[in-house]
Amino acid sequence: MISKCANPACSARFLYLHTGKLFRFELEASEDEGPFLGFDPSVRKHSRGVEFFWLCESCAEVLTLVYYPSIGVTTRWRRPELKAS
Ligand SMILES: [Zn+2]
């Protein structure tokens, strides 16, 4: 359950769904990492889980969340100027 802003440097508490931004990530458990020679999707299916992360309103203005399988969920600066024109 979300209790605070996903930005580690921010201590804003999660109180209202309509403020800030909610992120949903499908995660894979780390114990399934390793040499998989057969790509049977059912083998990995049990390890997947959905997790929710929240950025408070002020953090969501400048940050976004990204998921890297090797690192996990991490914050990233938003670059509005790079948006497709
Ligand atoms: Zn925040």
C-alpha cells in the first residue's frame, strides 16, 4: 500500500488520489532472473505482481517514474522540451 511519495527525497504523505500522479508497474520477482533457455511464459507467470507508486503533486511536475528490471522503480526528471513535436 502506498504511504508516501515515491521520491525518496520527498516526505509528502499519500492522502488523496486526485492529487499528484499514480503509477502502475508490473514487476517480476528477482529470483526468476537467470539463464532461461526455454521461453515458456507460464514459468514466469507466478512471479509477476502489480505495484502502485505515487508521486505527490509537486514531484509529479518535475519527475516521472520508470521501471528497469535490473534496478526496479526509480525517479527520472521529466523533459517536457523533448516531447514529440
Ligand atoms: Zn513528492
